[in-house]
Amino acid sequence: MLKTTLLTAVAALLLAGPATAMTIYLEGGSTIEGEIIGLTDKAVVVGLDGIKGSRLELPLKRVSEFSLYQIKRSRTDRKSAAAIEALGDWAMGRGLFTFAMEEYTAATKLAGKDATDALKKKLVDASSRCGSDKLARAKKLTDAGDLERARSYFRDILKNHASCPAAEKARSEIARLDVEIRNLKKHKERRAEEERSLEDVKSGLETAED
């Protein structure tokens, strides 16, 4: 009985993983500094920074998706392709396509020739979903007139998601934005030159009046 109890305790410690100091971002924008003591299916257990022996249980719904991913990643066995793939599955289910792609890529590289067709398919799907998500963001930025940032998103799609359906659209949008950004730059330069010319005329008239 004692042996069983000890084994159970050791297993619990292994599952809990080492304490990890980090900044935890909460829903709403506030943050908490502390060590991650434990993680359950309901809460993140945090030891507050600077308060010895403190123990705060944060409901998962209060923790931002970004921090929750960071916490899970820090407690994932990075030498296990299966564990990394499982984290990718979690991220994919949450709509965190960029993170899912990163995890599936890491799992594929670690597995090497033993990478399953299912894992490879997950990586392709994550890349495609990630590309589509970035395409939607780029379109919003374009509509808002933030052309430089939009072009950066389109370029990122071509660089990291070249085989996904969004790549073709990104390529045509980059060509269009290049022309539009170049024309806007020329327009600003002409306006600046006109303003300088106007200032010169005003300065000349003032000098003549004196």
C-alpha cells in the first residue's frame, strides 16, 4: 500500500512538471508574475513572484490563450514527438494555427523518417489554415489603409505557406500593393515638393515687401 502511494505521488510530480517562472497574461489585459506550480483541467496553479509559499489557482478561462499555450509548451516533453504532436492538436482545436504549425513542424522533424502520414497531413492542414487566417488579417489591414503591414502579411504567407491556397491570392495582392504603395509615395513626394515651392513663393513675396 505504501509503495503504491509513493508511486502515485511520484507520478503526480512528474505530470506536474518543474516550476516555471513567467509572465502570465490574463483575459482583459492584466498580468501576473510567478512560477507555474501546477496545471489541471480547470486551473493554473501559480506561486506569486516575491511572495514565498503563495499559491494562487487561476481558472483556465481567466488565462489568455497565448499564456496557456506557453504554459503547456513549457511542460511538454520536447524529446517526445507524440507529446509535441498532442500539443499541436490542442493548439489546432483552439484555432491557434500558427502555434499548431510550429508544434507539428517540430514533431515532424523529431520523428524524422518515422513521421506518420497523419502527422504530415496535420502539418499541411495547419499551414493552410494559418495562411488563410493571415490572408483574412491582411485584407482587413488593406481595407483600413494600412498597406505596409498588409503587404508584410502577404509576404509572410508566401514565405511560410507557399503551398497553401492563400499563397496565390497573396502573390497577386503583393503585386497590386507594390504599385499602390509606390504611387502613394510619389504622391507624397509631389505634395512635399509643392509645399516647398509654395513656401519659397511666400518667402519671396515677404522679402519683396520688405
